[in-house]
Amino acid sequence: MKKKSLLVLFVGISISVFAQKVTLSGSVKDSSQNPMSYANVNVKPKNVSKNLQFAITDNEGYYKLLLEKGDS
């Protein structure tokens, strides 16, 4: 019984470790191509029960988001 429990736990952990992640990064600029500092970047997931993902650009307009594949 203990061996079965450990096997199920190991398989569950293995599946969660192999969840695919995607990095979304870029920069935000205004219409004059100037970088926009501290702008909000939002990603709305396909599944409405999941949380909205967001990032705030740095002082040069760059952002980086780590998302699960297929979420957005």
C-alpha cells in the first residue's frame, strides 16, 4: 500500500514538473516610438476561472511574463 501511494505521488509530481511554460516578453512604445515606463501589460486566460496575468514595464518599456502554454 505504501509503495502504491509513493508511486502515485511520484507520477503526480512528475506531471506537474513537465508542465510547459512560455515566456512572453517585449516592449511597449507610444505612437512616437518612445518607450513607455511603468505601463501595465495584461494577459487574459482562456479559462475564466484562472487569474489574470500581468506585468509592469521597467523604465525602458520592457516586460516579461511567464505563462503556462495554452492559457492565453
